[in-house]
Amino acid sequence: MEGISSQDSTKRCVVEVCKGGVASGWRKITDHVLSKAEANRTLASYYVDRKGEYMCLSCYNGIVVNGSDFFKNHALEWKRGLKKRRKNDNLSMSESIKLLANIIFQRDVLGENRPIIDFLHLRAFVEKESKLLTPFFDEIKAAANMENKNEDERQELNRSLAYQCYLMCWNRNRAIPLWDLKDEKLKSNQFSFFF
């Protein structure tokens, strides 16, 4: 049967809330596994990033077969961005990129929407999804010194910063689309994508 593997001591369950018990087998994360987890409302979005890797049979049964409340709660917590919080509620750079990549993946890939090519619009959309990313966007804006730019420079910078956000997310999940930043067609919302 596809996706089933016998016990292997080199494998590690990718489910972050795995109880770590002795696994009697492994299941590969496939499109079928992701589809069943989504139907059961047990899909924590980071599973998508780990497609092709393995979860233990115990977690597989809870996520895919039984749709247990434990894994439903984990998926909800992950969606809300409650995992890996710092004491002051600021996420690290890698945690911020991980959360941003999950939000963009949900919107652009699963929702089949075009990328948001303006930084201010991207920021507004993402902050509606998760306030945890406000400090991340504050740092990007401060580093870009946007206040000291003229109007033309700001427009170019808005496109560039949006692209840089997508590029960081693309480095994490290659399913996220990139576009040609120099493409003049961007002004008319026609894209030349790179994959």
C-alpha cells in the first residue's frame, strides 16, 4: 500500500505534538493524507510543508483515520499562530517567515489567488490573519527606510518588499509563486511567474 513503511529507527515523526511513543510503522505524507486531514479538520498547515516526509502510525491514526479532537485542537492552535510564541509575543524571524508562508500558501496556492505585489496591501491582508506578524512587518519597513523615499521610490520599494516577503516564503515552500520583479506588465496585473 502506498505511503506505508515498516519501522525504521532513522525516521522521525514530523507532527510537532507527537507523543513520541514507539511507532509500529510510518505513513508518508502524501496528497491523499493531506486531503483526509483537511476533511477531518486535523490539518495543521505545516504538514503541507513536510509533504514526502513521515508521521508515525499513531499520529496518522489520530489525524487521518479517527480525526481526534487532540489533533483538531492542534490544527486550530497552529492556524491561530499560537505555537512557538515568545514571552513578549514576538516571533523570531524564522517563526515569522513560517507563519507568513502558511498564510500566503493558504491564500495564493490553496485559494488560487494572484500574489499581492504591493507591500502595504500584503501587510494589511496578513495582519488581518495574524497580529503576531506586526513586529515582523515593522522591522522590514524600518530597515527599508521608507519614510525617506520620494513617491516613485516608495512605489518601487513597495513592489520590492512584497517580492522579498514572497521570496522568503518561497525559500520555505516552493509551491508559493514568484514573479519577475522587473516585469513592466506588473503595473497591469499581468504576471510572469517563476517556479
